[in-house]
Amino acid sequence: MDLKEAVKDKIPWDGTLSLNEFSLSASTFSDKWKMFNHSFPPWLWNPCPKHHLNSSHKVEGYLSLENVCLVKSCEEEKNHGSLSWKEESNISQAEEPFDHATLVCPEFEANHYDFHIVYSPSYRVPVLYFRSYYSDGQPLPLSEIEKDLPGHSAELLLESKWTFITQEEHPYLNRPCVTLMRTLNGASHENDFRGGVGCSIHGISKFVSAYGTFVTELWRVLEGLCMELECQFDNIMEHIPLVLVAAMGVPTLRIAAMRLGVNNNTISNSQQGKVNIDHTIYILGHTL
Amino acid sequence: MSEAQKYVWKGAIPLQIHLHESEVTTLPPPPPALVLAPRIGYLPLLISLLKPHFSATLPPGVDTIWFEYKGLPLKWYIPTGVLFDLLCMEPERPWNLTVHFRGYPSNLLLPCEGEDSVKWSFINSLKEAAYVITGNCKNIMNMSQTDQADLWGSVLNGNLESYSRVSSKLKLETFEDEYTENVDSASTKSQQSTGDAEAVGQVKTSRIPVRLYLWTVNEDFDDFEDAPVIDNWDKVSYINRPVEIHKEDGKYFSLNDAVKRLLPEYFPESSFGNEGDASINQSAGEEGENSCDPESSSHTVEIAEIKCVRIQGIEPSLEVPFSWVVNNLMNPEYFLHMCVCLKVSEANALQ
């Protein structure tokens, strides 16, 4: 069934979510993640604020995925595809299917990443915040985050001029994090109202690639789901409640779609009207 | 612009700024700098006044300015007036702050590279407010270069006239201003864009950008001098949530109503229903009750009471119409910043 057909009957969705929809979707998302993505630790739901006694009232919360290690091996070229993301505890387990490069190079550094998906009541979408730090807990400077990133498809690099990272404070946790923002119309990164201050273009493109890696991991979940449900990617969006943030919007969907062998146009056309390009923060996927 | 807005823009906090002793390399140490900081401004923008004052005594190195109050590093993107209202409930005049030019606590504070960072934060907030009010950021994105420069310049210099001229082009009015004498008296009622005949005339938008800084106490206090000190940002809940206005609210929707609507976890019956969701998570009728089982033994419930709401250094009566508060007391980036203290106590449900 054509996705356009499928969505025609659905209630038009403007790309936003309520807080409750976010909470429900987050729970479903983390269940699916657990099912299909064994090499990653699970996403945890953190309610906040924590001090309420009124259990009858639904609390806000956010999803967290913490202490994901980015293991760098000395053999890995930057353009060699993705660096391996490992759950820290897996490193010592010999029987886990491992990135072989880490075995070759006994001394590896690991940069740690904490990912949080938090609901933004202003934009009514989930937003990704993340923090990266060395093994000793010291935060990574943005320049180091850039180095962590693998080279990626030319398309992502092209699209990367639209996206940049910015530092913002975590809405709940009083600590500086990194989040993604998108400019409209490829506005330059000068400090004017249309664009924004960010890293160098070079750094940004590499960052987006890494974020692309993260996103493609998530898309792997969808792929797995496709196989499980024995349906085409076209239909997958109908069948699973999945909510995720991507500050890259439509270009990411196109790339992920290409990877899954789906016609470019189907995704972008059907997503028009679902992803409002005026937003600086986007949703990837949609809820039932 | 109204009288109240003029007062807000002229509002300033007298600061006595001491250089941190670790950065003093000369004897005698330099005297503190006395600065009048605009309420609607931001602390890092004071560097142009402070650097010359302290430069002779600073150790060699690169300057990254940051401030602290009684050991608490201050978040630079919060307007100065809000920081003062939040951290200095019993106003200290002058407000004694410590400035650092080295040793930036980057695990605690977002990086700040001078005026550009502050401008960026301001613009981001403005875009967010525009999004909350209109559903998109187009009007900000489409500003001309001159307008952009004029807007930021007017904030830097505290020039309300210049600001009003540029900001009116943005068309970010939230409420019609019925309660204040307005310089531009041409009625805009006839230009109501809403086609809905039932819409209450006053409300042009349904979401108002608000930033609420909440702290709670368990016990009463009479004087702010006795109030617990905020020595840690974890003691403040930062709530960046728009106030949702409904057609049924009418023009007497008060400040009290707005605060309660922003805090459904403390004031459950005030929440008017979540956005189109099934009501599975609605709290039971009375404030704070968990269940109505008469047979159960004592339930502890939380009773919350608004102790204080401070906006632009004043504590408006909670009965003031919220529309007046928003129109007159908001900051230049269209956010209304409110410092709220709640008294939260436990009580038995079966009283």
C-alpha cells in the first residue's frame, strides 16, 4: 500500500505532540528499542520532578540513554563507516560480537555519551540533548566531539550546512549539554537572526555525520521491525508508534530511506505536511 | 508603550562587584566596582565597564567573565533583574556580587564568549517566544538587517522607544491591552484576525511564553530574611512552559489563575484538560487528594499555597488580570519571567 494512500485517511498531524503523547510514545519507543537493538543499553524513563506525592497526577519525564561508549580504535579511518558504539559492560565480554578493531588495539580511549530525549513544551516536540565526557568525567570540548565523528555519506555532508550544534542547559538537570538546531534556508552561520553561531562548517558536518550514525542505529530498529512485520518500509510508519527527535528533518529521512532502499520521493512527499520545515526542531517518525 | 513598560525598562539593580581574591595580583586590592545594571540586561554585558576597572590587577591570561553570588555561579542567560528577584528575596542594596575573569566553571555554566553569546541566547529566546505565540519563527527569521541591529541595540542601550518601533513590526501581541493607557490608541479590535465569532475579544493567541523559577518551602516564614537561601540551582525548578489560555477564561483570567495553570502538579483542579488526550491522567477533584476511599487510614497529600510571586521586582496582587501582567512586565524577548515561592505542606486527607 502506498504511504500516501495510507496517510490520507489519517487525521492530519502537524508534527507536534502533547506531553502525554510524548510520554506514551517514549515508553513504546524504549520497548521497541529493547526488542531490536541488543548492543545498546536500554532507554530509561526518568520522571521529574521527583518530589511529588500526588501519584495520581502524571509526571513529566524524559528518556535517557547514558554512558554509551564511543570506542576509538587506532585502525579506524575516519571515512571507514561508523565507529563502534558499545555498552560499557560489553567491552569485557568476549563472546559478544565485537568490533574486531578494538581487539587489535589494546589501548583504546572511550568517550562517553549521555543522550536525553526531553519534551519541549514551547515547540511541542522532543528534543535531543547530549553530553559527552572523557572516562574521568571531564566534559569533552566541542572540538573533540567533532573528532569523534566518522565521515559519512556525501549527502549528509551536503545537508550539514543546515544544521549546527549549540550548547544549552538541560531543562531539568542544571548542566550544560549539546543540542542540535537547524537554520532556515541555509542561512549563513554568522551571528544574525536568521542563522546562528555554531561550530565551523567542517566541524558541523562531521558532527551531523555522527548524529547520523546515531539516527541510523535507530533506523536499524525500524528495519528490524520491517522484517519482523514483513512489510515494506512504506507501511512501517503506520504500524509502529515511534517518536524521536532529529534536527535534520527531511534530509535525514531521505538518507535513511535511501539506506533502506525506498524511493526518495515517497518519503519526502508523504512527509510534507507532517514535518513543518519552519520548526527548528523536528520529529522523525510519527505516532499512531 | 505604557508607563509600566517605561518603568520596567528603566529598572536597574545597583551592584557592588568584587573581584575574586584569587585573581587579585596587586596590593592594595582594587576597590569593588559600583555599577547600575539594567534589569532587562545580562551580566556578561557589563564587561565593558568592569574590565577597565580591574584590568590592572588581573593575572595574565585569557578572560572569560563569570559572576557568583555567595558561592553560587550565576547563569548568565537569565536577565539580571530575574537573578536578583530570585536570589535576593530580601533585596540587598547594593547587591554584592563577585566577578571572576578566570577559571570558568564549564561543568556548571554554559560557555559565554561575550556579547555574541548573549545576543545568540536572546535571539533564540525570541524565536522560541515567537513560536509559542504564532506557531512559527518566520517573523523573526525575516527581519531586515537594520531591524535586527536596531532591536539588539535597543536592548543593549535600554532604549524603549527604539525597541517599540522595531518590535511592533513583529506582530507578537498576545493580549489586547485594555487596562493601560497606550501611546498608540488606535483600536485594533476591528483587525481581529480570528474568524471565530465566539472568540473572546481580548485574546489573540492561546499560548503565552513564560519562564517560571520555582522554589518551595515546607514551613512558613514572615520575613524574606528568614527564607531559605538558594545556594544551589537544584533548589530552583526552572519551568519553561507556555500558559495556555482558553476561550472560556474571559478577560478576568488572573495572575493567580496563570500560576496555578502552570503548575498542575501542585494545583490539579486548575488544569483545564490536557491537549486533546483521553482524561486517564486527570487528578481527582479536590486539590491534592489521591483517593476517596473513606475506609483507608490517613493519606498524606500535598497542599500547595502560593507564598510569593515576584515579577520585575514587584509582587503584583494575584488578582491582577494576567493580560496586564504580560503586556507590561514581560522582557524584551517576549518572555514573562516569574519567580514563585510555594509553600508545600503535607496534610491528612481525612481532616
